[in-house]
Amino acid sequence: MIKSRVFVVPTILLWLATVAGSVLSVMSVLKICTDACSETVKYTIFGMDFGWFGIAFFSAVAVALGLRKRYIRADSILSLLVISAAGAELRFVWLQKYDMGQWCPVCLWIAAAIYTAAVVVLYEKQKQLKSSGGGMRKYLKNTALLAVAFVIGLSCAIVGVRKEVEAAGLDPYLGKTDSATVVYFVSDWFCPGCRKIEPDIEKMYPEIAKTAKIGFVDYPIHAETSNFTPYNLQFLVYEKDKYIQLRAALNKLSMKTKSPTNEEVQAAIAPYGVKLRQLNFMDVVSGMKLNESIYRGFGVRATPSVVVTNTKTKKTRVLVGDNQINRRAVKDAIAEVGRQ
């Protein structure tokens, strides 16, 4: 066993960063965060939830940190883990700024913990090289190794981070899907106000679909709404052209039962020449998590709500209640968020 040269104060800082990162990762898993954080629910890294990935990463860092006084190889592994994570965080911060359009406080604090650890690691490496009398060749070798670790971390984040719906191969959006304007109709299948405005949505949909990307989001104010969400998702994915008619059929069925069977749903949609094509369990889970990230991310607290947002201007307008939601109000909101 070889004892590496470890400095007391930097070690304390590394432990603080590791503990902070672990706690923040647990908060991410438990969704103990502000509404802005829920936008990150849309993303996974190599198919894994960001929170669980963080827990695994900081656990590995803690093990390396605990063993580095006894094994010099553990010290090297620690350095590579931290520097590669710094590279990955560069991509994560970029996503928040340019893709999500909002900052996740928990994610930023995790980034701060990792970059603090990275600075400490670089400081330690410099001290170790000086104390060991390493020449320029050794200095360049270590610098190159850390640079490669940084690039590998960044590359893994670029390749591995994907939106959940993309990873699942789902496309639950309708309308002009390449539009910067996105309109989310957020509703609950058993909400009286939601049922009241359904005819208005049917009427305004064709016009809005010509200029905006449209999402229909289930917000389970009533728990029974979750019984209808799998069917709603499969219609959004597989039956885009007939979705509005199928939605109306599903709405009528919700007035008869709170727990529809496949047979009942099939009977309701049969007049439209459609057969059920069920999504697999993981696709349904991904769709539900996407719904949650939308209504939490935009601070929706009641149904019916319409969220109108623009990915270029970063402007958002939320209409709440059947008294606010109508064709003119939605059209005005689309024009408002589109102005530079």
C-alpha cells in the first residue's frame, strides 16, 4: 500500500463538496425543489434519472476519497472522476441556459459542488508535482490526462443526455411541431371546468395547430384521471390525425366510468375506425413524467389551464379557468409570447 500526499484543508473541502452533492442528488430524486427544477425531469443520462445518477456518482467519489490515503490509485481515480464530472457539468449548464430556458437551483448547486471539487483537485495536483520535484514532462503528462478526462466527461454528457420522450421514442405533440410557440392544454378528466371548455378546444384546435406546437397534458387533480392517461397518451402518439375525435370519445367515457377497461375504450373509439395500440409500461411512465414536468415546471396549480410559451423569446403566458380560456385569449397569448 502506498500512501499519497493528501492535504488536510483540501480534503475537508472535497468531503464537503461530496456530501453536498449527495444531499442535493437525493433532493432531486425526491423532487424537494422549486418548480423550476421539474424541467430537468424531462431529461435522462444514459436512460437514468439525473438524481439517481448523481447519487451513484457521489457515492463513487466518496469511496475514492475514503481510500486515497491508503492507495495512490484511488487518488488518481478521484481526480479523474471529478474532472470528468466538471466536463459533463459544462453540458448540463448549457442545457439549462439554452434548451430549458430556466435555471434549476438544485442543479446549479450540484455544479457548484463539482467545480469546487475540481478546483481543489487541480490545486492538490499542482502541490503534489511541486513537492515531488516532477519536471515539465510529468507536468504535461498529468495536464494531458486531466484534459482527456474533461473531454470524455463532456462527450458522455453530449451523447448520453436525452429528453425522456426522445429516449422512449415517444412523440406526444400535435400541430406544427417545429414551431417555437408551444401551447399546452392542461386538464383533468373529471374536472367540471375542463369538461365545459372541451367543445371550445375542439373548435380552436384546427386554427392553433397551423401555427403552434400543441400538447395535451393530464394533470391528475382527481386520482382517477391516471386511469385515462395511458389511453390519452397512446392516442397522442399513434392517432394524431384523429386525436380530437378520440379525445371527445374518451371524455364521454369518463362521464360513465372512473376505471375504463380496454373493452370499454375500444367500444368508444370503434366508430372512428381505430383499434387500441397500447404503449408499454415504461412509455406510459415517461409520458406521465413529461406531463408532470410541464405542469410543475410552469407552476400550474389548477385545471383547466392553458400554457402558451415560446422557446425563442422565453416568454410564457398562463390562462387559468374556463372564464379565461377561449379562442381569442389563446390567440392573443400566442401573439404576446412571440414578440421580441
